[in-house]
Amino acid sequence: MKWYQKEIRLPAVKRGFHLITDLLEAQLPELEDIEVGLAHVFIKHTSASLTINEDADPTVRQDFESHFNHMVPENQSYYRHTLEGSDDMPAHLKAAILGNSVTMPITNGRFNLGTWQGVYLCEHRDYASKRTVVVTLQGQ
Amino acid sequence: MKWYQKEIRLPAVKRGFHLITDLLEAQLPELEDIEVGLAHVFIKHTSASLTINEDADPTVRQDFESHFNHMVPENQSYYRHTLEGSDDMPAHLKAAILGNSVTMPITNGRFNLGTWQGVYLCEHRDYASKRTVVVTLQGQ
Amino acid sequence: MKWYQKEIRLPAVKRGFHLITDLLEAQLPELEDIEVGLAHVFIKHTSASLTINEDADPTVRQDFESHFNHMVPENQSYYRHTLEGSDDMPAHLKAAILGNSVTMPITNGRFNLGTWQGVYLCEHRDYASKRTVVVTLQGQ
């Protein structure tokens, strides 16, 4: 039984949905030690999130940004948490809807994802700095 | 410490929300070897998803379909990823909102679910074929 | 390798979003035995949910309640599951959108959360009784 845990600093990105699968794998050579296991990726922030979706056509990620802006609009009259800007409260809500962690199977030293699946970093703030994830790998 | 991992092919279902708890348990006799552990079920697709909700009244699952069609409509003017049909981009969005995996406690050889909980396969495409999940069981 | 699993009864709370991080940690002295691991918290209900978000400003939690009531309204004409009250079907939908479990890294005997992160119990029913979570800790 093996456990690996490390914090990874992700580069600052603009508001929107960004693929980070390759970036994660490049920083996790320990994956190769695990034949069967699980990878847990946890973002230590409340206005950015992680999800897994289509990694081929970039318009999918653009439509994610459009739809989440429509479903969780800025400047709603019922928002009371407004001091940090109009993008702040929607960012918290989007983060909760999408989720702050993903768990992926590990098989033969790789994330066992579907053909069209990739990990998205979902950045919900207008001007965000680098984000930190804690990656926990376990398996045998 | 025990690890089991297997891919399970789910039968093709029509668009909507479908209970698969019994189907999963029937394909996982290894559950009986685990007294305390976790079960991770991961769907290898980006237009179908997994969630856990009420397993008794079928109208709950019908209302899930109605509400998700309302909250994530087809043919929004801001969609750019439209080549694969009007149901495609909403399917990606619904999949991200509901999530592509569930993790359940295992206790005494069974999924430790609440009285009214069941695992849903959420099929968001109009004409989908069989879906594949990777199930990872671990425990002692 | 260590495994701990226990059910924790959460106090009954009013409809809304409530911080339970301290309550969980207080009931989990076993955390201190784990240097590197994962904590899985699973709610055994279909009309309450768990998420992780901003734990500092209470207006964030108020805005969560406002927004989820707006995004998943009561009394929609398309609801068919209405016998248990107008808050019931929205509660099931909110629970699925937010999710019924959270998984957190454990590092040096503590939940390894970001500075502003806390665990929310999201109570979606008007008159709910106590809720039960199953906590599974694993690590070394």
C-alpha cells in the first residue's frame, strides 16, 4: 500500500475553464508506482473549482463559461456578500455547484479516464492569482 | 488491505435518470470481503453522470429530468458547441453539475446507504449507447 | 494503514447552510493518528447535502440559500413529486447539485483545508430532524 501527497501550485489563469490533465500528470511521476488505486485532487479555494469534462473541442469550455454566467448571474438583487466585487459571490456558488475535488481511478500507472475526458480548472474570479491543489495518490 | 478494480458496462438506457444500485451490487461480489472501506464509481463519459438520490418514488426521477432540462436548456443562443446536436452541450453541462463519480462507504460487505438512497445513472443524450463505469473498492 | 469509520448524528438545524467543520473535528480524535490520508464524509439523506465553501462571512451562507431557492424554485408546474410538501422536490434537486459527500485530504492529523474553507451542512427541508453522516478516515 502506497500513499503520496503533495501540493501543486497551478499557474494563474484568466476567468474560464482550463484543461490541466497534462500539467497534473507531469508533476506526478509517483503515478507510475501504482497499478491499482485512486487519485484525489482537492482545490484549497472557494472561488475556483475542479471538474472533469470534454477535452477535445475548446468551444465546450467556452460554453461552460457562458452557461455558468447565465445560471449564476452577477449583481442579483438578493446577494448580500458583495464587498469583494460582483464576480465574488457567483464564484462561490459556481465552485459549490461544480465541486472542489475530483477523484479518478488509477490503472497501470495512469489516470484511467475516458477517451474524451480531461480535468478542468474552473477559475471563477476576474483577477485570480495562482491556485493550490492537494493531490493524494493511494494504491498498490 | 484489499483493492478491487473493474470496469462494468451499463446497459444502454433512454435519456433520463435510472436506478443502478442493484445492478452494481450484483456485479460486485468482492464487496463481501470488505468490512470497512470505500467504493468509488467513476463514469468514463462526459455526457452522462452519476448521483445518489431518492430511490422509492419514480416521479422523483421524472422531476429530475424536467428540472435539469429547465435549468440547462437546449438551443441557448450562447452555445457554440452545437455540431453534435441540440442535446449535446446541455449533456456536458448537466454531467458537470451532477458529477462523474460517487463515493460510498462500505460497511459489513454492503454499500452503507441511507434508507431511501440509490445510485442514479443520469443519461443526458437522446440516443446513447452503453456506458462504462470503473469501480474501485478498497478496505479491510 | 489505518481505517476508522463512524456514524455521527448532526444536530437538527433550520433550512439553510451551516458550518460543521469544528463539530466534525471534535468528534474525530482518530484524525491525530493519520499523517497522510483522506477523510470521506457521506450524508445518508436525499434532501440535505454537504459542500465546502467560504467559512468567514455569514452572508455567503445566506446568499447560498437565496440563490439555490432562485435556481431551484418551489411549486414549478412540471413537478410531479409534490405529496411531501413544496420544499421536498427542490430539496432532492439541491442535494444532487451540491452533492452528498465531501472528501478532504488529511495532513499531519488535520483536515488539510484552505484558509477560508469550511464544511457546510446544507439543509434543504423546512422542518428536518437530525441528520446522520458516515465518516470514513483512512491513511497512515
